[in-house]
Amino acid sequence: MIKTAIMGYGTIGSGVAEVLEQNKDVIAKQAGQEVELKYVLDLREFPDSPVADKIVHDFKVIEQDEEVQIVVEAMGGLNPAYPFVKACLLAGKHVATSNKALVAAYGTELLAIAREKGVNFLFEASVGGGIPIIRPMYRCLMGERIEEITGILNGTTNFILTKMDKEGESFENALKEAQNLGYAERNPEADVEGHDTCRKIAILTAMATGREVDYEDIYTEGITRITDIDFKYAEKMGTSVKLFGTSRIKDGKVNAFVAPVMIQKNNPLYSVNDVFNGIMVKGNMLGVSMFYGSGAGKLPTASAVVADIIEAAQNLDHNLNIGWSGEKQAIESMDQARFRYFVRVAGSYRNKEQDVKRAFGKVEVVELYGMDEFAVLTSEMSEGEFKAAATAYDSAEQARSDYGIKQMIRAML
Amino acid sequence: MIKTAIMGYGTIGSGVAEVLEQNKDVIAKQAGQEVELKYVLDLREFPDSPVADKIVHDFKVIEQDEEVQIVVEAMGGLNPAYPFVKACLLAGKHVATSNKALVAAYGTELLAIAREKGVNFLFEASVGGGIPIIRPMYRCLMGERIEEITGILNGTTNFILTKMDKEGESFENALKEAQNLGYAERNPEADVEGHDTCRKIAILTAMATGREVDYEDIYTEGITRITDIDFKYAEKMGTSVKLFGTSRIKDGKVNAFVAPVMIQKNNPLYSVNDVFNGIMVKGNMLGVSMFYGSGAGKLPTASAVVADIIEAAQNLDHNLNIGWSGEKQAIESMDQARFRYFVRVAGSYRNKEQDVKRAFGKVEVVELYGMDEFAVLTSEMSEGEFKAAATAYDSAEQARSDYGIKQMIRAML
């Protein structure tokens, strides 16, 4: 019998306890022996819960109990998650976590300690909730050179964008609805500003390159400036707008960003709607493969943590050498990333055609009935080239009264 | 250094040789040592190929060379694939195969021999081509009780149905186009009659239950009786028709079938088009998860075989105990499977309403302009109940001239 402990009895922690109990027999069969929950660490008491007699308030009880071989961290945040996880690994215990903030900030150090101590630090649930994605990267795609990872990695923003797309809602109303349904926090910044997606694509990029990725190096833009008018154009164009976390890897160079991107129907991520997540992985031999499912939720996420518990149980006596090293992966400047650009411009195309063509070159024009503006879709160019073109357009136009670029959305069409 | 051999230098076999060469460094890193191709078994010579000096014609060379630890079977068919693979396992060699016919027919015996000999029999590429699905089932979803697997598992039929759906083509024309593009064989029976899908869903069901599944127990119906008229109704209903291989597992009972099924846009498999495959797995804790990608093709399939080679290399000294036992999984009679039914009926609804309602109960009616027929969508019922209802309708109607049920397609709506 293997003994485990769960740190944090919130949504995920209680979900892990539930999965361990509900699927006891399946888990025992796969792990090779029964997995017993010995402790649950939380500041609170849960007198009416099934784990009432397992609650402890002092981390030292877990740290010092040699019987406990696998610890689940489901507290979230960095403190005390980071010191507790570190102490568990140093004490020779395996750790499974669902905490993307922890993995993005301290993954390199925690992986190194796990290697040194011959235990495993596992984090399937930190990206994509219940969707298997971390493990497929080291168990299934291991003969591939990964060339691109593009994911819809945040359910909250995908719900909001889906509402705006399918029901014509404004960003503000869609956000309110997400908050009312409990999909978005009262303070939604981490989701809508793209920070959550940024940490997840940083983790996936580190998995793909084997090198440390500093999430602060990744250009990150959220969805707050996307409007219902953008979706009116998108509808006419047969496109949609999704918040992507993307990494393109070529010859050891990495171009990574988080931003709303305009895509069309033939993109496998086009149909990933509502709170679902989807992660597209492109390998040099495999081509495109996609993983789809619930990116959050108590039981799906808990199921991913339990898969990590089983993996640890199957490899109690050695480190799997997964993850990444301390060598730092350079991320290219966003100016070098290449896109097409959807650009909304004030005025009428008839009056602006010359300036538009001079600044942006060949474009496709999209006009909506009754609007004092129009949109163009540029050819592919680098972000640096686009900025220069936008500046050139502004200079040429600034004397006019109906002047200015009203919107820019990157496009992969 | 690990030495391997490839049996069969056709599309997949030559693809495996290519991936081993192209991604040599990545593979060596993951396998823990270099993987060298020592022999290629084929009746033909390939004097201008990169493996010219590795070609052997005598299987015994591979069987008796103790240096060869991992053998790839990419011959297809059962003979000599079956005796050769069996001999390799008996000689203590690991085997990776892309051959679904072999796995479906002899998997139980080959898995048992592998267990006894302490080697591994791996077959990721036998289902879903390049899509990781076999390995996720034993590496990622191992804490789950699998409740349903539904896959679009055959690229040829999916291409044909997509053409019929999006371009209004007839079955015959869509098949011809598939043949011209090399997606369908001159004798397309294995694909269009559902036999290929049947073997694949049998393998997935055996993985999910841990028991032997006889593919001949699985009700199998192809797409040859699906017409462009069916898709005209589907368009009006906002649905599509896909060839599904499905297994529903509950309390140890399995309901499995291969058949064209009508689905709607919110089904994650709705957007799996052209030659792509998609496999939806439902776990009791995870909920719905989907794997999507290239279901066939030289390099994607070869990449899956290479992932098996790496898995074998990482576990040279022991059997992973994956797959299924010799205990046989009973498959319920198709009469017990439950669906809604899309039924096309001769005549006009005005004249037939009474007989339709008496036979099928509550239905939704769909009428197309200018057709001497109409369609109904029944409530959910078992296949046995549907057969009885269809017989009752026939009896009530048989005296009329515009008589008869023209089409039935199962629906998951």
C-alpha cells in the first residue's frame, strides 16, 4: 500500500480525494498496489467531509512521516505551496501539483531537486485541466521535433469570446455572464489579460524545448480590447477570434506569444468553444495533432492529478528525467513574429485607398454596411514591419479629421 | 546502442526508416541510447534507397540475431506477419506493429507471449495513425473508468462523407474522387463496409476493458447506403453523418457497434473532416476528452511506430503489462443499443401521420421541398424497439402504393 497526502482541501484537493475513493479499484490495479490517503493538510476543519479524520494543520506531520511517499499540492499560489513542495521533494517524496503558477515560477528548481533526490515532480493538471497534454509530450510525442504548440488554454476567456462570437454580446456583458456562472473570478484580470495562458504556454514550451522558459519573456496580450464590432467583421469574413498561446520552434529559436488571433473554419481550434480547451501540437513527422477537453473543473482536473499519482507509484524508485534543464531558452522579440493583420480604419475605403495601399501593400478589404470605418487584411509580415506600416499610415493621415487605426488583430488565415 | 529491424519496406516501413534517420538525435535522447536500424526484411531489393545495404530476404537472419532487440512489423495482413511477430516475441525481442488486422486477430496471444517472455508488444500505430490514443489509454487515463469511446477511425470513409456533406456529391462520385487521390483502394470494401473501423474499435474496447474483444461480435455497417438525399435532410436539420466506431461500457457490459450516425454541431466529432480522425473518450471523472489528427499517412503513422520503439527501448528489461487478458468480453446484442432514429418514409406526412405516430410514437418531422417523401426523427429507443416499430409501420402501410421506409440512420442528437 502507498500512502499519500493532499495539501489544500479546496476544489481540486477535494476532487482528488473523491477520485481516489471512487476509482479505488482501477487505481490500485494501475498503480500496482492500493493508494491510501493518509493526510489532508488545510487550515480549516471539515467535520462533515469524508476526510474529517485525516485533516492536519501542521505541514511537518506530512513532511516527517516517512510512510507518505506521494504528496499532492492543490493549494494554489506560491506561498506556502513553493516551500512546502520543495520540502517534500527534499524529504524524498514524489509531488503531483495542479498549480501552474508554481510550475511556471519554480519548475526548473523543483525538477532539479526531484532529479537529485530520485523522485518525481509531476504537473499534468497544471495545463489543460483534464486534457492529457504534459504526459503525451514525454510519453507519446517523444520521437518528434515539436515545431509548434498552439493552445486555447483558458476556459474563461474562451467562454467570453464564444458568447461574443455566437450571440453578438459585448465583452462587458459576456464577462458578467461568465462571472454569474462562476466561470470567471470577481477580479478576472489573470484570465482576461492573458496571464494564465502565458504561464501555460511557458510550461508547454519548456516541455518541448527541454529548456527553462521565463514566462515574463513571452509577449502577452489579453482579450479586453476585442469588441462586438470585431466579431461583426469576423462573421462576414467567416472567421472567429480566439485567445491563443502559441510557441513556434525552429532551429532552436522560439517565437512565443499570447494574443487574440483571427482564424478560419479549417483551423482545428476553430471549433473549440465555450469553456473547453484545445491544444494543437505540430511535430516534424507527425504533422498536426490536437488534444481537446475540459480545461478546468473539479473532477477532470483531479483526474489528471490522480494520473500523476499513478505515474509516481509506478516509478517510486527512480526519477523519470522529464521536464527541462536550467539552461535558459531565449525567446525571440515579438517584432520578429509573422502574421497577417486584420486592421480597422476610420473613414471610407474610397477616401483612404491610396494611403492604405502605400502603407500596408496588398490588402483584402472588408466593409460593413452603415459604418464610418472599414477593415483590411494585410499579407503576412513581421510584427516589426507591421508597426512601421501603421506608423507610416498614421503620418500620412494625421492631417485628416476622420483619422486613425481603430483596431488591430493578428490573423492566422 | 540498440539495434532494430523493420519487416516490410512499404509505405509505413520506409517511413519508420526515415523517421529513425531524420530524428536520430531526439530519439537517442529519449531512448537513452542510439537506435540503429540493422536490417530491413523485404522480398524486394531497394538498390537506390538509403537502406539498400540493410535489406535481407530471410526472416531467420533477424530472428536469430541476438543483437536485434526491437523489431518493427510493417508488412500488413496476417501471413507472414503473425508467424514472424510470434517468433520475434518468442526469441525475446520487443515488437512494434502498425497492423490492426494482426492486433485484432492475434493480439491476445501475442500480448500473453510478450508477458511470458518479459518483452513488449506495442501497437500505437494500429489505431488512429499518428494520433496518440493507445498510449494515452495506459499512460494518461489510467485512473479513469472509461464509459465510452467513440471514434471517427477511418480516413477514407470520413473523406467520402465530408465530400457528400459539404459538396453534395453522391457516394459513388465521392468514392471515385477518394480513389483518384489515393485515399481509397481500388477494392474499397474494407473501408466503406466498416471492417477497418470495426477492428480499431475492437482494439480500443479491449484496451478499455482489459478483456479480449472478438471483432466479429461487433455489429458493423458501412456507409454504402448513405445517399446525397440523406445529406440534404442533414443540411436542413443542421446535422451531419459520420461513420462511428463506438463502445459504451457500463457495469462490465459493453455495447459496441460500427455504423453511420447522425450528429449535430455540438458533438466534438462534428468538426472532424476530410481524411482526419478523431477519437472521443469519456471517463467517469474526466468527462469528455478528444484526440484529433492524421489517421493515416506515411510519416504520422511511422512517428507512432517510432514512439513504440522508444517505449520499448525505455523498458528493455521488463514487460509493461498493458493490453488485455484472455478473458473474453461479452458484447451485448445490437438490439439493446439505444439511439434516436432518422427515418425517411415514402409519401407525404399529411397522409401518413397517423400510421407514423402509431408505430414510432412522438417524432420530429422534416420535409424537403418537392420530394415525394418525408423524414422523421424518433425519440430514443432500443434497436429492438425500433425494429418492432418499423415492422408495425410496414404492416399498417403495405396495402398502399406509396409504401415503405426508404432509409434509417441512427442518430445521437
